[in-house]
Amino acid sequence: MKKLLLITLLSLSTLFSNAQCYESLKFGGSHTIGVKADGTLWGWGRAYEGELATVNWTEPNPIQINSISNIKNLYPGVLNTFIIKNDGTLWGVGSNQLGSLGVNSTTQSFTNFQQITTSNNWLKVAPSLYFTLALKSDGTIWSWGQDDNNQTGNPPSSESQLVPIQVGTAMDWVDIATSTGETAFALKANSTLWGWGANTGSLLVAASSVYSLSTPTQITTATNWSKISVGGVHILAQKADGILWSWGSGAARGVGENVNPGITPTQIGNEIWKSFSAGGSTSFGVKENGTLWAWGYNTNGELADGTNTTHYLPVQIGTDTNWDTVNGGIYSTSMATKTDGSVYYWGNNYFGEFGNGTDYIDYFFTSPQLTPNICVTSLSTPTFEKSAEVKMYPNPASGTVQVQYDLSVSNATVELYDLMGRLLSQKALVDAQGTATLNISTYAAGVYIVAIRNENQILYQQKLVIK
């Protein structure tokens, strides 16, 4: 494994000897932000709302953003940017329309990062166009910004919510996602899917007469959802086995023309997807074999297949088998990375989205375009979890929890982590089969991760709710 890693790093060094490489790179639809190994923050693309902490309209070349440091995670929205620092605090810059930054201000935009509350346990941010969801490490969800369709999950609806407000009272949330419109989704620790806000495209309820849901409501009866990505009027949802499903409206569902519109989940083939992303009216995915696929509306060649033909089923983009991640934008630009660290864009480069020094180009690029001076050094991990023969009960639990295991190896360890990734406890498993008891009586209520590890390999991983 070490030899393979060394070869990979050497190949990256050779391929990108003159490039700017980033340990983390995130695309928001019209601007990209990245963190280098030295901890500095950089960005390029559309900037006129202040999303890159600059007063310029566009930034076609990477610029260093000096107004923030100690970065742990970064989340570019459509018109703004959010940063979680190493100390767990949350910061935002750019558009604050309808209170979408959550800083208790009606100022339309900021070009300097603003701290969002004094909380220091923020875990993830899911920005939409004018409203924002955020997840805390205690398993609670908070929302702010536009609220005309109950996006905050706190009725009655209002024009806007200027500061974060908790969504309900549940403390077992583990993931969040927002549509490019006014719909919110979240996953619970028991792998059920919940939604609220606008019912655009019958994303939440089959009845077209239901315009919105005011509080989180379970969507489908399945209990094995693992990851979600939401577009304008459709959703892509992955189950624990890596298979992708979709529902809603439009061609971007990828399930065939006029097949099961609305709330009925429809399976997209039988393949495992390691990366997928729903754009406004498009969808993209990278299969386990490294091939890149696209589907949805293609009026301007947004699907990168060199045509303007709408595809109701996934179509392969090129023949390369080393694609790693893909991110479809709300507008007409998308980004993908390869396992060699190279970065590609296609679609619109009007605001310098490609990061190659050009902007104001009134032309759509209908095939992936390499940005030669940019690379990413971190590779993705699968978006689904494969488990060994393990049962954990009860869940939710208090006091103690039992982990019954049947492994193919001995000398493993069972470990407990919080959602910030901090190791809280570790216990050796001497035999390949048996039952381990974890004492959880000293930990606060919330969501945790139980993992079984053999050396550097994770054999099992499951969310645990402590009551």
C-alpha cells in the first residue's frame, strides 16, 4: 500500500510540477474554492456577490483569500461561501440575500468573512440559493435564510430567517442536502430519509396540490439510504449497497422518459456509483469502474457528450476510466476530477469558472476541458458503506451497547468516534467472533460512529445514537 501511494505521489509530482495543487477542492456551481497543504484558502470564478472575499466581478485565475485561516471544511454555495474552522466555528462570506448567511443582518452581501453564531460544534453546511442548512456534531440541524416555503422546518413560514434556528427537536441527524430551489432533505442515523420545504416536482409528496411540508417528514419507507444529492426538481439517492435511485420530475432523474414521475423511487441501473451529483436539470455520476456518465436536459451541451440531445438515461462521457469525482452546478457549468489529480470543467466559462485565466466567454464547452495549472491531491472514498457480519444493539442506546461480530480476521479493534472524527474509546477484539460491550454512559446524547478496524482497514462502520 505504501509503495502504491509513493508511486501515486510521484506521478502527481511529475504531471503537475508547475501547477497549484490543493488538498481539498469544492465547486459551488460558478466558483471554486480550495485549501493547499499549507492551510491557505484559494478561489476562482464568479465573485461579484463577495463569495471569494473580493470586490471584483470575476476571478478567472486562482487568488489567495487571506481573510480566514485554520480551515477544516469548506462549502461553496451558489452565491456565497461557508467555512468551518478547526475549532468548530462557522464563518460565511458573499451573498446574504434573505438572510442566507445567518448573521442577523439585512445587508445584501459581505466581502469579509462573518462568524455565524458563537457555536463551536458545526459539522457540515448545505447551502442553497437563498437558504442554508447546517448540521452540528450533536446531531441537530439548523436553518436560516429564505423561508417562504417552510425551508427552516419551523412553521409558520416567513419571508426570511436572519439567524440559525433549529429544525425540530431531533438529535439523530447525520447528513443534509438542499435543492437548487426551496427543498431540504436530511438523513437520520437509522438511514431513513426526511424532507421539508417546497414540494416542487413532487419531491416530497405525490399530490401536486401539496405545495410544501412545514416540518421534517419521512420520505419513502426505506431504511438503508446512505447519501443524497438534490437538483432543481429531482433527487439522486444512494442506498448502502451503492445502487442509485431517483425521483421527482424531468429528464435528470435518469430513469427513462415519463417513468414513475413524482415520489416513487426508481432504480438507475445495477451499478455501484462512487461519486454522483444532481445539477439544476442535469445529473452526473462516476461509476465504480471510473467511467463518467451524464443525463438530463442538454440544450447547450451541458452533459459534455458533444451534443445538444437530452438524455433520459445515463450516457457515458468519453472512454476514460480514471474519473474520481463529479460536481454538477446549478447553472450550466460542471467540474470533475480524475484519480491522477487533474481537474476538468465543461459548460459555461463566462465568469472564469474554469480557473484558466479566461472569462466572459459566450460559448459553451460541450466536452470536459482540462485546467492545466490546477490539481487536487486528495482522492475520493466510496460514498457507500460495506459491512462485515456485525450487529449492534440497542440503537439508540444508553448505558451500554452490544457489538456482535463475525469477522474474517482476528486482532481487530472496535472504536467509538464522535462526528468530528475524534477517537473516544478503543477496545481490542482478540477473537474473530464474539460480542463486545461498549460503555457509553459517560457520553452526551447525540450521534456517534462505531467502527471495527483491522490495522488500516475499516471492516465495519455504523452510526450510533446515544440517548
